[in-house]
Amino acid sequence: MKKSLQFILEMLRLIFILFLILLFYSLINTFIIETAGGFEIFEGTNLLTVFFLLQTGGLLVLMTIFYRNKLQFTGWYKGEHFKPFSKKLTQRLLILSISAIIGSYLILVFRMLTM
């Protein structure tokens, strides 16, 4: 029973942290898009879906790295088999996630230039 409660508390903590990070990022992202010309830039294309999928994927990978390397050791649920990602895997995932986020903004810039 104790382990179940700890697991539920840990999941609630993770959901709360994800909510805060995604809320903060969406506020910044909306400001950037509105500064670039608004969501009308993406009208008539499927680029908006690709734009948000790249960003969301990049952010979720960043959050996974942060959780696995730092947060899982400070929460309520203490598992016996928890280990952080290796340094090499962490670097590869960081490159992948940052590339996805930068790629999404390159789509925005490309769309601005071709309008």
C-alpha cells in the first residue's frame, strides 16, 4: 500500500512539473509566433501540425532526460533499479531534442520567408 501511494504521488508530481514546463513554453511560443505574424502564417498547410509535434517531442525528450538524471532521485517513490541515463545517451538525446525544437523554428522562418 505504501509503495502504491508513493507511486501515485510521484506521478502527480511528474504531471505537475510537465504542466508547468509546457505552460511556460507555450506562453513563450505563442509570443514568438504572434511576433512572427501570427498563426495565419500556417494557414492552408499542414506545417502547424509538424511545427507543434517537433516542439512537443523535443520538450518531452528534454523532460525525460531531466527526470531520469535528476528528479527520480529526489521524489517520493524510491525504486531499487533506478539509474540515470549514460552520459553518451544523454548527449544524443539532448542533440535530438534541441534539434527538434530548433527545426520547428526553422519551419516558422521558412514559412515567413515564402509568404
